[in-house]
Amino acid sequence: MAIIVNLDVMMAKRKMSLNELSEKVDLTLSNLSILKTGKAKAIRFSTLEAICKVLECQPGDILEFTHES
């Protein structure tokens, strides 16, 4: 996939666990885990907004585009 999810990097920078983020964003652990591992096919803007608010970051800090070869 050409989109890389850096959620784990931002969580580490903010010293936040998946459980803590799950509670603050009001998203299930399994859904957050799917997003974190890059297996998600889509993300709602409302979810991305909530994650960015909690982690105090920009969407570009979490999502990265790369060219596949």
C-alpha cells in the first residue's frame, strides 16, 4: 500500500498506550489496532480528527504517502 500509517510513532512520541488512546478517542482496541498496523482500508475524518486532537498532531504526522515501485 502506498499509504503508511505512523500512528505507533506518534503514540510513542506522546508516551501513550493503545489502551489509553482507545479510551480517549472512543474507538475499540481492535479498530485502532487495525489502523495502527496499516491494515485499514479507510479512516473517517471524524476519527482522524479525534486522534489528532488527542495526540496533538497533524494528519500528515500519522499518514504518509510513498510511491510504490
